[in-house]
Amino acid sequence: MRRILEPGKKLLLATRGIAAVAIPLSIGLTHTPKMRAQSPLTAAPMRFEVASVKFPADQSMLETRPRRTVGRFRWKTQLMYLLGYAYHMEWWRISEKFSSGSVSLGSIYEIEATTGPDATEDQERRMLQTLLIERFKMVAHRETKDAVQGYALTAAKDGPKMGAVKEEKASDDPATSDGWVSAHSPSQGVIAIEGQRATMLQFTENLQRLLSTSVLDQTGLGGKYNFQVEFARGDDPSDYTAVVAAVKQLGLKLEKYKEPVEFLVIDHLDKLTEN
């Protein structure tokens, strides 16, 4: 459990005075790429066996990753994180087209759910989609925007400077087998990016949160890695020079790149129907 660093808590942080990366709740690009046809979302066919969803009184603490053990799924986090995890999208690819009222994408909810013992992470994401649709009466659709300015992550000339993880027999416990990447603030004005058994896809997903735009994996690295790098956070939130330099320390490069990007647009959310 940690205090908020990542998406959607700008308003809450302002009132509580917590040192964190300020990221706005409403996502808006500085340019208007060409829009492709929209595709509506429908309820996913998979459900948790049992699921409890609560709105906790303490809205100052959250977890940035779910706690997944055999047959159980637990998470105390923002609605924005739940949406991003369910649909495998980072916060900057999620926007809202409804009058927020009593429902905020920055609000924190606590989920306790059970699954079958063989449920995969992908299946749990689909179960979470169903829960969001049923408990919040969510209506959403997908939109693809062309030529969104982002970055491509590539390997530097001398190769990666990260600790490669030796492949071992997979554990049956998701808590010990899942790799992860996390960005946090170990001290005032400092950001640390840490990866454990992490793939480059997981790394690019985390970089998207820091850079607020698309990051495409073009490293060609298929293994898993342990790494940690720190950098000073500047006063200008749109200046990503420090992030680019930090990535370079890992033997990787970030170069500007344009590509089509799919967005999740939330058209409607109701107040939570608990349990």
C-alpha cells in the first residue's frame, strides 16, 4: 500500500499535500489527430465467482498493482486504474464523456474477489470488465486516433545494461511469478523506476504513464529483466528530458515516433452498486 504517485490523483493530492507526480484526471491531447470509426464495448462473458466492491473511507492510500494469488483477486485502487487494468490501457488512453457528478475516475475502490484456481491474468482482466459494467452500469466505446506523437523504445548500440533473469520453472502462485515495473518517489523531488522480472512490454506500459503518451517496444528484447534507475523530477511536467536520460542509463533509447493509438472513451458511469 502506498501513497499516490501515478494517474488521476491531482485533485486529491492538492487537498492533502502529498508529494507526487501530478497527472490530470481529464485527458486531452494538445493536437487533434484524425479519428477513425468508433467501436462500442459490450459486457465481457467472464465473471468473478464472488466479488465485493466497496468505497473505503480512507481515500488517501492506494495500490498500483492488484494482489493476485491462486483463486483470489484483491485491489484497493482508483477507478482509473481499474479501467486501465481491465482493458489493458494506460490512464492517458482513457477519457470521459459524461457529467462526473458523484462518480470520479480518481475515486478509490476496494475489490475482494474469487476466481477459479486456474484463472489467468487475461481472464481476470475480462472478469473485471464485467464487474465494471455491472456494478457501475458503465457504457464505453473505443476510438482510434491516427498519427499520435509518441516514442519508440529501442536498444542502444552497446546493448541493454540490465540484469537478465534466468528462466526458471513457472510458479503456480501469481504473486511470485508475475513480473512488474513500478515508478515511485523514494525522496522529495526524485522518481525511481524499478523492474522485477519485467518484460520490455511492461516497461513501455510504465513509461507511458510517465511520458503521458504512447511508447512502442522496438527493442527486440524478449527476456525478463531486473533494473532500477532514478532521476530528478523537474518543475516543468512536460519536460521529459530526465526520463529519456534515465532510460539511456539502462542501455536503451527513447526516440520520437508517430503511430495510430486506440483510446477508451467512457460514455456513462453510475454511482457504485456495492456487493
